[in-house]
Amino acid sequence: MKVLSGLLFLLLASVTEGSLSSAIAELPTCALLCLEGALQNSICAATNQTCICLNESLQTDVASCVAKSCTIKESLVTKNVTETTCNAPIRNKSKSYYALSVSFGTISGAIVALRLVSKFLINSELGLDDYFIALTLGAGIPSSILTVHGIISNGLGRDIWTITPKQITDFVHVFYAMEILYFAQVALLKLSLLFFYLRIFPGPKIRRLLWATIIFDVCFGTIFVFLAIFQCRPISYYWKSWDGEHQGTCLNVNSLGWTNAAISILLDAWMLGLPMSQLVALQLHWKKKIGVGMMFVVGTFVTVVSILRLQSLLHFAKTNNPTWDNLAVSRWSTVEINVGIICACMPSLRVLLVRLFPKLLGTTQHSNNRYYVNNGHSHTGGNISANRPGKSLNSSQHDGSSGDGITYSQTYTVQWGEHDETKLMQMSDLDAEAMKSSSRNRHVHNE
């Protein structure tokens, strides 16, 4: 340790026990010199721990001097010692984020498993949307593991001065991997939704727009994953640069995160607009409207979460306390990806729920047969028939004798089928066409 001035020798000599003497012994030389200068300009005695801790002007002077005179590691040690000595509260939000990550990871994983298992049980062929949702989950599994055993275990949710230099390096290293995985998950999740749209929308115009969007999303994901991997030269500079002791260059990490988030939000808005433009022209059964509406409401929620995450990126790369300030970014990223997976699986879950609860959730069609007996001539009214096998409930009402009167018959059919997931939209066309046919028949018979 360098030779200290007389004031510090007096300080060390006069304080022989207690937390203040222990703290002073732990401070690096640069911080001791800063404390000496600040004490000379303050009203606090060198042995008055309460005054030193509560005097904001003194604390500001010491912090400013330490930032200029000490290395980053020495600054963190100084901050840790002073916060501990002054009995500052220890902040730790890692447990709440752990619960959030595990809960969402378990739910989204179970939903994807249900989606794939249900298709296996009904011998339905897997589509590209199924493969890409599985890939999204596959990229999410290492993210969930790294969240628990990488960033939380190394200090996420705590102040950076409360953890060791090795933990800081490991935290930033794992955060680098999480950033790459996040960019990949965002692109894969959008591809799953886009390939699902391709299965349910047969129109040539909408399909051309969807293929163009798919190509854009592939390019978007590939470029940002590449930039995330090679944003620093050398690559290791990403997790070693925090201490100011290594040489290297990096892209503007803040700009990279903001650009990715902004493009992702705009792409989400475009992808919400594509199906909505098709739904306007369709006449869906009210149960289908609720199901489709819920799916797109959740999709809107994902976009809202992306916007909230964008706000959390304000201090992403400029913070001096990344283990604490990046908690919001991590939290919103977890919610965004997992809610997106749940949203993408809703049509498949609808089919599974219809099979489990057909009377409650099934799509119903009905057939009405009216027989009018007038002067020996029989006329048949509108007829809407169910084309697929299902469960039927029949009710008939008879008025009059067998030779003269009105017979009314209704048949309710709860329908499901192997491809009901992809018939979410097209089945409404059959409903509308049948209703038109029924209307025409009634008009002819009335004449």
C-alpha cells in the first residue's frame, strides 16, 4: 500500500475496532485518498461513521473521485465496502425472476408437447408450423437452463458490487449466449405463425404476401443472429470488456438491441394485419369468432410486451450496474417468447379441447326440414346438412295428423375432423353457402 497522509494515519489509529475500522482496512489505496480529500472538505469527523454515511455531499465527492482515480474493480470493492458499512439494504429480485422463468418455461413446454402429441394421436401429419414451433421450444430450453444456472446464479437481480469479478465475467458471457438465442427464437416463432397462415389461407394474393414475409423474416433472423455472434472483435471482448483491462472493439450494443426490437414490433403488426384482412370478409360462427378473436388478442398482447421490452432497453448497454438494470430486459424477453409460443399453439389446443368437450366447444351446424301439406302437394323448405361424422342430437315436433299438418325436424351436429385446425377459416364458407341455398329454397316455395 502506498504511503498515506497524516489524516488517514490518525483515522486508522483512532478507530481500532468496529465496522468503520474494518471498512477502512478493506478499502483500496485510491479510495482511501479520495476519502481523505472528501473528509477535509466536510463537516464530518473521521471517526463519525453516522455522519460519513448520511452526508450526501461527502458521499458524492468520494464517488466522483473514486470513478476518476480507481480501476473498475477497485470502484466495485469501494462501493461494496461503503454500502456494507453504512448498512444499506441488500437488493435481490432473483427469486421472483426464477419463479417467472420456470413457470413460463413449464407452461409453454407443456403446451407444445400437447400440440404435438394430439396430432400424433389423431394420425395428423405435422406441418412446417409444427416443426418451427418445436425448434422455437428447442432454442428456449437452453435459454431456460442458462437463465437459472447462468445469469441468476451469477448475479442477475442483484447489484453488481455485491458479486465477485469472476461472477461478473460469467454473467456477461452467459448473457451473450442468451442474446443470440433470443434473436433466433424471435425469428423461429414468427416463422411458425407464418407457415400456419399458409395452411389456412388458400388465396393466391395472401399466399404471395405470406411467402414474402417468410423470406423477410428469415433474412431478419439470420442477419441479427450473425451480428450478435460477431458484434465484438475479438468475440471474447464482449464479456471481458467490463473491467477496462482488455483491448477490443464492439458494435453499439444498444443500437443492435433497439433495431432488432423495432423491426420485430413492425413485423408483428404486419403479421396481425394479414389475417385480419382475411377475417373481415368471412362470416364465422360465433364460437369460431371467439376462438379466432382470442388468438389474435393474445397476439396483440405479444406486441405490447415487445413494446414494453423496447422501453427496458434504454439502459441496456450504458448501465454501470448490468446485473440489476438488465433484469427488466430479461423478464420481458422471457414473457414475450413464452406468450408467443402459447399464442401460436392456440388453434391446435382448440382442436384438442373440442375433442375433449365436444358439446361445449364444438362447432355446430343444423338442418331444418319443413313439410307443408297443401291440397295434396308437399313442399320441402331449407336444408343445411352436416357433411362430416360427429355426434348428433335429434328433436322433432309434430302438429296434426299424419296426413295433414306441419312436421318440423332439427339435427344438431358437433363436428371435428383430422384437419379441423386448418379448416378454422374455410369451414365458414360452407356455412355461408348453405345459408344462401336455404334462403333460395324458402323463397321458391313461398312463391
